[in-house]
Amino acid sequence: MRVHQYQLPKLLVHCLILLMSFNVEANDLTDTMLKEYQLKEPIPFSSDAGRLFWYKDNNGRSCTTCHTDSVLIKGRHERTGKILEPMAPSVNPERLTSRKKVNKWFLRNCKWTVGRECTTKEKGNILLWLSQQ
């Protein structure tokens, strides 16, 4: 496909609008979920606590075990070797856009990483921190 010079700005504008719409989706869902968590856990969530939880070692496991030390790059599942797309919505606009996926992965990953379901406070902290990445 050949793009003419006069088409390039129009194409860039369309791409930016598309990316912004994904980011708005992530922000809307994140805001909604944080408000719902806040009803269950009235103590304010902390981005710093979310970051600390992400890096915390839990008997040899942490979120970084599969997702790496940077949420901006791809990770790899420790057991299956499956490539995991970056967690940061700033580089992966599909992150935090599906309530079903957010809930599914909180359940699975918390059980695998810390050996139990995450508390509402932990989920709120992690979700807040991730949404800012």
C-alpha cells in the first residue's frame, strides 16, 4: 500500500484517535473498578503499595517472575513459556479494558504468586499502579 504525502497526516490522526480510544476504555474501566473496590475497602488505594506488591518476593515468586521487572516490555510465563504482552496500558492499549480479563487474571495470578486470592485493597493498589504505567 502506498501512502501519499497528503494522506500521512490524516492517517496519523486516525491512528492517534484509535489509540486514545483504547486508553479511554482502560481509564473508564479502571476508574469504575476502583470505585467499586472503594465501596468494599474504604481506605484509599496507593500506587506505591501497588508497585511494592508487584515486586514483592513471595517464597520465590513475584509478579515480575513472569512479567519481568518492567511492565513496559513483554514477559514470559515461567512454566509454559508463553509470551505475555506488556502490562502497561501506555504501551499495550488492550490492557485493563476487559473486566472479565482483569478479574480472571487477578484470581489466577494472585493464587499462583501469593498462594491466595488478593484482597480488595491489594487489587485496588495494583490496579491503580498499573493504570498509571
